[in-house]
Amino acid sequence: MWNTFWNWATAQPAAVLWWMALPLLLLGVGVLLGLQLWHIHRTRQEDLERTATRLQTVMDTMVDALITVDQEGHILSVNRATEALLGWTPAELESRSLKMLLPETHHGQYERYLRHFLQAEPGYVLGRGRELLARHRDGHTLPVRVAVGRAQAAGEPFFVGVVTDVTQEHEVLQRERDTKSELLSFMKALTEHSIYSETDLHGTIVRVNTAFTQISGYSSEELVGRNHSIVNSGVHAPHFWQQMWQTVLGGRSWRAEICNRGKGGQLYWVDSVMVPLLNDQGQIQRIVSIRHDITARKANETLLRNTQQALEASNLAARIGTLEYDVLRGELHCSRLTQELLGLPAPYVASRTLTLDEAMAHVLQAEALREAIRASIDDGTGWDLEVQVHLPPAAPRWLRTIGKAEQRRGICVRLYGTVQDIDRSKRRELELAQARENAEAASRSKDMFLTTMSHELRTPMNAILGFGQMLEADPGLNEDQRDSVTEILTAGQHLLALINDVLELAKINAGKVDITLESVDLADVLRECHHLIQPLAQRQHVTLEFEATCFYTVLADRVRLKQVLLNLLSNAVKYNHAGGRVQVASSLTRDDECVHIAVKDNGMGIAADELTHLFQPFNRVGTSQSAIEGTGVGLSISAQLIEKMNGRIGVESTLGAGSTFWVELPVAQQALPEWAEADDTPMLELAPPVRPYHILSIDDNPINQKLMDRLLRPLRHYQLQAALSPERGLQLAEQDPPDLILLDINMPGMNGYEVLQRLRSSSSSTLHAVPVIAVTSNAMASDVERGLQAGFTHYIVKPITDIDAFVHTVRQCLHSHPPFTSAPSP
């Protein structure tokens, strides 16, 4: 085969050369075409790189964030603004899901939007200006506006989103909303709490609020469309309104206090501000009126003016002038009367100022007044001085000046004062003071006389009665001598009683008798009087009849009450006849505020014309009574003592039939009124105990102990033991533990709380369970709370006003704590 080709080639050399050059030619053409294609590709590559560079530059220089996302929702690319806006770097976002840039609450909405975008045509812009929240890299969210466009490249769709930060826009909008809300709130407050109206340029009402209708009495339908003169009261002159319209129509605001008239004819005052509303061209569109009701203030101003006028008139009548001193300027302003009282010769001028030296030119105690003024300026205290002004040739006159300081920031800036003419009252006061001094000197002389006479009279009486008793005991005396000694002793006792009565009366008249009011058990006093007066009644053959029961407690001085009752009883016996009768009874008055004590006898009685002089000293009524011993001052002393005890004394008598002397004293405690006699109906029945209940009362006041005994009488099967000191009470409780302790709190040495603590901490376990009731005058709510917290079983406040409740409380305590069965200690 090679030989054949060789033979052909040697036979046709031209054809061989052609076939040899053809590949070289084709190779050259290929190289040229390749160079041309490389050049074209290179040019296009450079164009693409330049385009990509420009595109990247545009993306990086964009203010808004630019994000491309594939159809699966994965981020393809972001620009630099995205990193500045959301904090994520491009490397951190590429190929990541777009949902990472959204809050979790927006993920569902994102899925719906993505499905919707996939159905759109390429080049269609979706979600124009849609606002949503984006999540920053640090976790916080920010509002953004997103515009999304759908595109397609190489047959693959993708999305391009432009994200704009709208935080500042939201802040501006929020500020606008806040401002609008504030304006609306302001307008609401203004229209709700003020009287508001709008009118046109002719005064026709176009708008009113509720406050306008309420104060005027017109409805809004009656006001709108009417001229504002509908509420014109006619109080103001026409030029007043002319000035108002001239000011408002000139574009300026106008303010004044206006008196209007309501629908019912009532007048009311308003503080009115009228403001023209202008449009953009500066033309007046409407006139707005804002008013405040000042009717009450105007009424107060009128009242103040009337009061000031009345005060000025009363000052003139009382001769009281005024002054005002400006401390900073050193200027003194005085009223006309002040200048007259101070003796200033210059005619009165309201605006004329004076100095302090000028005002005090005629004051005799000027230095004392200056010192008081200086002290008032220094520390703000006022002054109240009485001074004399000497205006020759007249005698000095007394003035009273009172002042006070006005301070600002701790500095006195002004003094206000009054000057009053007190010459007549001051001279009267001085005269009374002199008379009082004279009376006191006379009283001191009287006291000295009484002291001296008491000693001088009692000394010889001591000898007379002493030696008389010695003679009476001498067995050597015969019958006549013994009778003479008896007469001497009788006359001596009578003279001593006379001396005592006269001195007692003198002490009362001199105010030397002290009265101590306290709760007094009337039954005890009557029982003691009965015991003391019984011997006299037996000698006179007079029967004493005292009421069987007396359950009243009066407010009186126990000693003085006993003195008064003994005097009435002795008189009833002495001025009676043999075989006579004296009855004593007590009862409440009709108003239940006083106890009426009556001493009735069936003796000789007193004539009606002599009753008026009965309580006068040294007045023994009746001529038939001269043989009866007496001083005639007992009833006078009794009347004055009863008066000092806030009571009353009186008498009812019939000549030949007897007399009834009575005394009324205030009730201090009405003891056992109804239930005292109803022991068989107790409030809380107790089963008979194995032994009597043992109640221990610890109180340092004997009267309270006696009252406690009376109050507990309705109880059955009990014995009350009294301790007048805390120490004694603890001792008795240790020796024989009681079933109940009544404990006062305020006691000397150891109070009730300390006693209670000692009882609870006692070595005797029995005392730990003994109920203790506080019976005290500490009546504040905090006292009660403290007592119950301290451990008292009950807390009872004195005075005991509800006796039933007190006894019921005691019964409860005894019922809850049965008596101890242990035998009492010896």
C-alpha cells in the first residue's frame, strides 16, 4: 500500500504538494479564529467584570439593605448596608434561611408570602412598602419597610428584597401621635373643666360645651345659632363690649371678668379670655371664648369688702387704730385714729409715711415698745403691750398695742399692729386691783385673827373642861356640887361647839375649806350617821327610822357629807318631842342625775315666813326654841358645803306638823338598781361548787374594794378577799390560790402588768391557770389591746357603767374555771 501511494505521489508531484500544504493552512485559519474568539471572550469577560464591579459598588453604596433569596428561601447575597442594619456579616448570612432575620412570630407569615411570590411572574414587584419587624444579630427587633421583586436567571427564579430602616419614621409618628393625644387631652380637659364657646365674627354661637349649658341653664340647641348677647346681664356698659370687639377683631386676645345672666335670671360671674382663630392667610375665622366660673370668688370679695367696712366701723367704735411698718424701707403707715391716739399733730394723709421715732414721740414706755418691735423683727414673735401716751396738759392715757410679723424666707419684711384706747378700762382695772389688794390684806388679817382666836379660845376651854371632869370624878362632892359641875361641863361643851361652828363658818367664808369630790357609798355614810346619832335620839326619846336598803353612790366629799347629814339629823332629834320620829329615805330624782336624801321629823315645824331666813348664819328661827342648845350656824355651814359639792339643799315644813330637810347630790354610781333583789334570776347559773368560789381583789383604793364587794353580791357561793397593795395580793395568792383575780393596773410600787407577770411566773403551777380580769381606768383602745396581749382574761374599764355585763363576765370566768379542790392553806 505504501508502494502504491509512493508511486502515485512521484507520478503527480503537484497534487502531493497541495495535500501537504492544506493542513498547515487549516491550522493557521484555526489559530486565527481562536485568537479572534479569545479576544472576543476576553472583551466580554472584562465587560462582565466591570458590570459586576459597578453592580457590587451600587449594592455596597446603597443606604438600604439589599438581600437576594432563592426559591427555597435561602439567602444568596447581601450588601454592606445589611450588615450595618442587622449586624450580620455576608459570610454569616449566605446559604442561611431568611427566617433567621425574622422574629419567630413572623415565620408563619413568611411561609405564606414565599408561596405567593413563587406564583408571580418574573419581574413582578411584590410587597411594595410592606412593614414588618426584623431581628438584629443581638436579638432585638426593629421596624423595617420591605419591597420584594421576583426575577429569573438561568431558568431559576430568585427574589430581590430592599429593606429600609423605618425606626426614625416610627419615632416621628409616635411623637406625632403623642403630641396629638396630649393636644386632645388638653382640649378635653379645657372643654370639660372650663366654659367653652365658639362664635363667628358677628357673635353668633356655633359651638358650646356642657359646662356652658350647665352654668347658663340653656340647652345647646337653644344656644347654637343665637347671638352671644343671649346671656348679657346688662351689668356692663356698652363701651365695655365695644372695647372687647375692637380688640378681638384686631387679632389680639382679650380678657376680663364678665357678669352674665342665665336662663332662669340668675347672675353669674366668669373670668373670660377671648382669642381669635386665624387661617393660613392670617384671616379671622372664629372667636374662641374660654371662661372660668368665679361667682363664689366675687361673692367672697363682696363679703370681704362688707366685712372690712364693718371692721373699720367697729374699730372706730372700739377706738382701735391700725398701723403697718415696712421693715425694709423703714416706713410706717398709720390710720387716722392711730395718729390721733399717738398724738401726732400733722393732718391725716393716707399715703404719708412716718418713722418709728415720730410715732413714739409721746409714748412714755417707748424703749420697751422699741425692744418688743426689735424682737419681733429678729425672731418673728409678736407683741402685746400696754403703754401710756402723755399729751400735756392732759393726764397720761393708757393704750394697748398688739403687733405681729410677716416673714419671707426667714426674714421679717413687714409688721402689722393695732393701737387701742384702753384708758377707761385700764383705770378701772387698776382700781379693782387696788380693791382686791385691800380685800386680800383684810382677809390675811382675818385669817390671823381666826388663828389667834382659835388658840386663845380653845386654851381656856381645855382647862375648864379638864378640871370640870376632874371635879366630876371627885367622890367627895355632894349632890348640889355635882349638879353644878354637870352644868359647867354642859355649858363648856356648848361653848366649844359654838367656837367650832364659828371657826368652821369663818373658814368656809374665807375659802379655806378644801372639798375633794369622789364616789361615796351613801349607805355606808347613813349607817355611820345612824350609829353616831342613836345615843342622842335615845336621850330625847326619839325613834330613828332609816330605810332598809340604799343602793346609790353620790359624787361628794365623804367627810363633809357626813357632817351635813349629822347636822340635819341632830336638828331633827333636838327640835322634836318625846316619842317623836325621824325618818331617812333616799331616791333618784326624776332625771336620774341626782340622789334625793330626805330627813323627815314630826316635831314642832317652822312657820312659812321664817323659812327664807333658815340658812342664814346665827339665825335660830322661832322663839320657843331658846331652851334648845345651838349656835344657829349649822344650817348655814351645811348649805355652803352642799353648794361646794355641786348639790342643793332645801326644806319643807308645816308649823306644828314637822319638817323635811332634803339634800340632792349628783349620782356617781347607781349601784344595784334592779338586779340587787333578783339574786334568784342570775344571768349565768353556776352549779354549786365543791367549796365557795374564792375571788381575790387587788386594788389600793378602799372605796373601790368596797364597791367591788357591793357589785358581787348577786353571786352565789363565793367569798371575796381584798388586798390593798400588790405585795399583799401576791402573798395571799401564793398562800391560797384563788379561783379568780380582779386586778387594778395603776398601783404604787408595782403596777398590774408586773403583778400579772409575777403570777404567771410563780413557782405554783396552780396560779398559772387562774383567770385574771383587769379592772382599770385606762380606757384607750391601745390600753385595752395591750392588756389583752399581756395575758389578761378580760379587760374592764372603770367606772363600771354596765353592772350586768360586769357580773356576767365574772360568772363566765368562774364557770370556765371550776374551783380548786385543794384545801386552803392555813
